[in-house]
Amino acid sequence: MHNYNHYRKGAAMLITTATDAEIIEFVRILIVSLGGVKNDLPASTITKFNDLYVSERFSECIREVKNIYRLNLTLRICFVKSYPGADSLRKLISDSARKMGYDPHQFGSELQKDLSCAGAFILQPARLPIYGTPPFENLKLLMFVFRRVVDVSMESFIYSIAHEMSHIILNAMRHPLEYNEVAADLTAMILGFSETMKTGRKTDQFSLGYLNNHQFEIAYQEIIKYKNVICL
């Protein structure tokens, strides 16, 4: 039996690293929680993403990822040309929250994060309604996307978006790994984005995600083991 509480941390204790053994354990925990490993994105979906990306219909790419995750909520998107500096970004976040009818103070922890290396992030309350409930589907969230991750490649862009969507899933499930960045990467891999992430995680300018090359391969091979296993 898994000791879930061992991995549960507070929002202020965002976890960004894991040992090899923890990655294997996280994969198994998440596969059970998510009901099994989803098939990788089919060629038709990859083609659609490519077509949308080449035609710079980036918001539609994000909508497609949201649909794959079955997130029936409203997601507004703000593209940020370049990192404006911590103070300017906090002001942008606060102003955007007010325009959406939110009190910026409820996003206090979000406003204090170091986002200088982020590709994207979603402004969301510390506690979301339970996934699939009417309050969850009535949510209005705001996603900020930095152009630096948009302009590299389709795969890198989709990787960043899938990672952020995974945070929503884990939060709304009240999952013990909800504040774990490694788990967000693993969740996206389990939900069908493994091949896209394998291609998009390394660029000439930067690396994406929280797994090094060795750990990504461990996770990738571990997930393959469970592709034909149904978790009830």
C-alpha cells in the first residue's frame, strides 16, 4: 500500500526534484490515480498540432490540449513577449486577475514564484473544486505563455502546455503529488504526451521540464511497462 502522505507537501513547499527510485514510485502512483496509461497522441493529432502551430494559431493548440485532458472549463490566454522582470510580471498578473473578476490576493503564492525560467504558467487558486463537478466546469482560469517557448518548436510548446494542464488535474484530484513539478511532467507523459515531450524537452536555447536525460528515460521505460494495464 502506498504511503501517499509521505509525498504530500504544502503549496509553499513546491517540489522540483526527485530521486530515480521516487520517479519509479511516482509513475506507479500516478498510473493508478489516472486509471492507466493513455495511448500516445495519434498521427492525426500530431498533424493537427503541426498545422495549427505553423499557421500560428497557438490558442487553438492550447484548446486542443485542454480537450485531450477533458478540462471543461474556461481558460483565457495571455501571451507574454519576453520576461518583463519580477515586479512587472507581478503587476501584469494582478491586473489580469482583476480584469477576470478575481481578487489578486487569493493568488499570493503564485505572485511570489520565480517565473524567470517558466515557459508557461496558469493562474489558479490554491484549491480548485473537485475535477468533473459543476463548480470545476464553471471555473475561469488564466494561462500566461512566454513567447520564448512558443517560438522554438511545436513539440516544446505543447510540452509546456501539457505540463501546466497536469497541474490542474492533480490539484482538482486533491492528489498527494499536486505540488510536485516532477509529477506534473510524469502526468503529461502518462496521459499521452510521452513522445511529444521526448522530442520537445531539449532545445538549442534551453531544456524543459524537471527530469534530466537519465530520469526521463527511466520514466519513459517505466510507463511503457504499464501501457496495456487497466487500473480499476
